[in-house]
Amino acid sequence: MPTPDNNTFRLEDLAEHRRYLFRYAIAQMRERDVAEELVQETLLAAVESSDSFQGKSSVRTWLTAILKYKIIDAKRRDAKSPVVDLASALDAEDDIEDFDSLYFKSDGHWQEPPPAWSNPAQSFENNMFWKAFEECLDNLPATTARAFYLREITGLETEDICKELAITTSNCWVMLYRARMNLRECLERRWFQSTSHRG
Amino acid sequence: MLSCKEVSHLNAARFDRPLSLRERFQVWLHLKFCDACIRVFSQLKFMRETMEQYRVGPSRNEKRHKD
């Protein structure tokens, strides 16, 4: 549990949460500018109300709670503006067959059977792992990433994700499938097969 | 029997929806014979844990200032 060495957070103390908060915001707000602004407001509010951090939850959880309110407010403000049709922004345009052929032969076998990952849980302690992980998330196509964040960060059920993104259920599942496979492959390539981090 | 490709779809779907009895049986049957798909499933599980960790954020002393 963090023990404050003084009573206030400084903006730079919170910088390491920025990208996480951005993902949380972009999942629901879609527009990068809006998401970035909400994150900035959140961090400033956090600095101002440092006292309200009790240390009962993690700093990230506390920041997320502040951001949630910012998002609710922003959505309320936007409620009157027309809903933009998201179909144009869909990543699912290229065929799922094409995606699958990245990993599978035409007979459905693995192109290359994925290797085992050694001691994955140890990675959590390693800052370099989190850096690679963030980079892998950054590489997801925009709408695929939003679907994945709504599922894994916001914790929505698939049904609600479809509504939020205005896509069909099957599209939704395809996106989540892609996100998982994409991320799996990226982590393998960037981390588990890379020896640079093993001193 | 299902192919590795089909099993991958179902293995990933397990994190987003309940599988039907039939689907569960088909996956189970495939995994009896396929180490690669077992590994991938455990890696997908690891990724779920990673996201849980990611939501909580770093647990070290977070109020430290730059050295």
C-alpha cells in the first residue's frame, strides 16, 4: 500500500497511469481528443483532491473512479449531438478468413504451433513486460481495441459492447477473437520469444 | 473432429460467452490430442489475468517521486 511521503500527488507521479486511463476513456468516448481531455481533467482533479486518496484501493482504481464521473458528465453533455454511424470505422471489414490465414493453414492446422511461454506470471514484476504489453495494445486496430477494452477493462457483457459500438453480435465476437489472437501473438513475439529482457 | 482454427475460435469465445455443451465437448475432445491448442488456451487465460493486473495498476510505492 502506498504511503504518502507528502500529502499530495504531483502530476508526474500519476503519469504512469495515463495510458491506462486513456484506454478506459477511448473505449467509451471513441474520439481521441475527447478521451485525452478527460484523462487530463482526471489527473488534474486527482492532484487537487489528493487527500481523498485513502490508500484502500490502488492509485489506478482511485483514478479510474474519478474518470468514470468525467465520462458520465461528458456523455450527458454529448447526449444531444447525433450518434455517429460507426460502420465506417469498423475494423472487421477485411474477411475473417484472411485474418485466420495469418495463423492457420487452409486445412485448419497451425502455420506454426505456438510455443510454450516460460514463467508467464513472473512477468508481472517486470516493468519491461508492461511496456511491451502497452505497445501490443497500441497496435490493435482502433475499433477492435475499443471492443476489447469494453470487455476487459470496463467489464461489459458482449451484448452491451455491441450496443455501445453499434455492431452486430457476430461482429463483436469476431473483434474480440481478433483482439485476443493479435495480443497473444504480439506478446509472444515481443516478450516471450525475445531474450533481450532476460539478463 | 474440429480443426485447430475452429478450436481457437471457441477457446477465445470462452472468455466472452458460455459455450454450448456440444461446443465444450468438441473442444475437450480436440484438447485431448493437441498440445498446441492447450498452450494457446492457457496463454489466453494468462492474458485475462494480465488485464486484471493492468486494471489494478502497479502495486509498488506509487507516491514515490523521481529519484
